[in-house]
Amino acid sequence: MNTIKFEKRNTLVVAHRGLSGIEAENTNAAFVAAGNRSYYGIETDIHRTVDGHFVINHDGNLKRIAGDEICVEEATLEELEKIVLFDKDGTKNRLDLRPCTLQNYISICKKYEKHCVLELKSDFTIEETEKFISIISELEYLHNVTFISFNYENLIKVRNILPNQSIQYLFWDVTNEVVSNLKRDKIDADVHYPRLTKENIQMLHDAGIKVNCWTVDNKDDAERLATWGIDFITSNILE
């Protein structure tokens, strides 16, 4: 199995949860698979653990990806790192498929020179926000990170610490109110792709806002968005 190529024009493509169409999502394997291909960026998700670490995982628990009823935010990093995740075929025969840390993800992106698109899943405090920013800064890769979240307050905390950082707000519908808020706070857009039109992409661009979208796995949809001038497409399998 390989990626599906499409005519991307000037659009930059981000691998969703790593190359999750081929490897188990949000794992080293998925990040390395994306790193070895032409993707501009690699997207992932972080939660805090009960002992103050930042672990890579989309859901709030491991039920879907490992079969274990373990709440990420109630577990320690040591407990999480012992869990073997399902491979794409549903087996647990690969010991390399385990939850990993923020440091691990950043280090892989840095090695392959990929842009990090980091979704903030927990409701992070100011102190926690400062901590994960410090971790990335110590790895000397903060300049190559975009923070994204459905939680606008998470993004405002990042913006207050990093006035010029790349930030994108995840949302569904393009409205005048949302556009006004994004313009005011210097935050770009990350929109559920079926809600996008040529007109509202232009509306966002006219406000000085870059546009990402999620999650596009159909070649025709991606090529239509590219002709509309979208800046980024996030995909599980398209390249």
C-alpha cells in the first residue's frame, strides 16, 4: 500500500496523525513513514499525563487504539509506555507501536525536517502551556511548529506567550464572527473541509488568514480545494 498522489498545485500537505493511512496513527512508525515522503508537515495530538508529561494520543483513552480502558490523563507516562497498540490489521505483534512523548514526536519531525502541526487536546493551564513550549524550545524546533486546537483558550495562552507563533483554530463553520476573532488574534484557520467553498476561502484570505482543512482523503476533493487556493490540506493518505 502507498499514498494516493494528487495535483496539489501550491497547496502544502500535512500527514494526519502521521501517515495514518498506512501505519498505526500517532506512532513512531506513522511519523517516520511521513518523514520519508514529500509531506510538508506531520500532525499529531498531545494530552497531559497524571504525572505531568505530554503524551501523543488523539482520544482521551486507549480503548480504540489498544483495546484498553485507560484514561490518558489519569495514567502515568510509565504506565502508558507499557501498552502495545493495535497494528493496522488489528494485531498486537509489533512492540514498536506504543504511545510516545512530545519529545519523541518533535525529534522525528526535526530529523526529517518536517513542520510540526501540534493539536492541543487537554485543557492546558498557563503553566502547562509554558512547559510544553519550553520542551520544544529546548529541542530547538519551536520555529517549525504550528499549534492547533478546538479550544480557543488554549490558543490564546500560546499567543500570549508567543506573539508571532504560527497558530490555527480548528472549527466547522466560517462565519463573520469567527473571521473577526481570528484576524484580531492573529490566528489562522483549520476548517472541516466540507464546509469550505471558493468564496469563504477567499473571505479568509482577504482577512489575511491562512487556511488549513481536515481531513481530506478523496483525490477529487483535494484537487478541487487546491484549485480554490487553499494553503494546506491535512490527510491520512493523500500526498
